[in-house]
Amino acid sequence: MVLWFIFTVVRKLFMLALLVALAVGAWMIWDDPALLLDAWRAVSGRFDSYA
């Protein structure tokens, strides 16, 4: 029972840390025009390779 509780808490903390990391990364890309342009080129380059 204790092991299950510890696993559940660790899993929730990991998901929270992942969401925070994604939010910080998105904010950094949005806030820096050079990073935003690089991200746009990377994403559009992926889709151009399929066409």
C-alpha cells in the first residue's frame, strides 16, 4: 500500500515537472524572436519533407 502511494506521488510530481518544463520552454520560444524563427523553420521543414 505504501509503495503504491509513493509511486502515485512520484508519478504526479513527474507529470507536474514535465508540464512546467513544457510551459517554460514554450514561453522561452515565444519570448525570443530568434528562437521562435528557428522553431518555425524546424517545424515547417518537417512538413516540407513530406510534400
